[in-house]
Amino acid sequence: LFDREAQRTDAALAAHLTGAVASRLDLAYGADAQQVLDAHLPAQPIPGAAAVVWIHGGGFVSGAPRYIGNYARMLA
């Protein structure tokens, strides 16, 4: 249920995206295949901009970074 609703919410946010965002998905930060992260950045650098680090929840039972992708793009 959580995953289905998260996917639905992420899809609904697509209509609200503005601006150019460069998304880099599945960037490795460790040796294990599951040690990857997604980065969503403004297409043009913004001097002095803050970074947001989002660690998704789910208790290792549900959830995935992709379910908040469009929200992360909105923040970028």
C-alpha cells in the first residue's frame, strides 16, 4: 500500500515541476551494488545554494528513492 501511494504521489508531482534539473541516478558510493544514491541538481549552478540530503524511510521493508524523485526535483 505504501509503495503504491508513494508512486501515485510522485507521478502527481510531475505536473508541478518547473525549471531545468539534471538528475543522476544510481551513483555508486560504495562497493556493494545496493550502495547507490540519486542526485538532483539545478541544470545551472546557483552560487551559495544549500544542499538537501534526503534519506528515505521505509524501515528496509518498503520505499525507494524513486518514490520521492519528483519531490527532490522540485527542491532542486
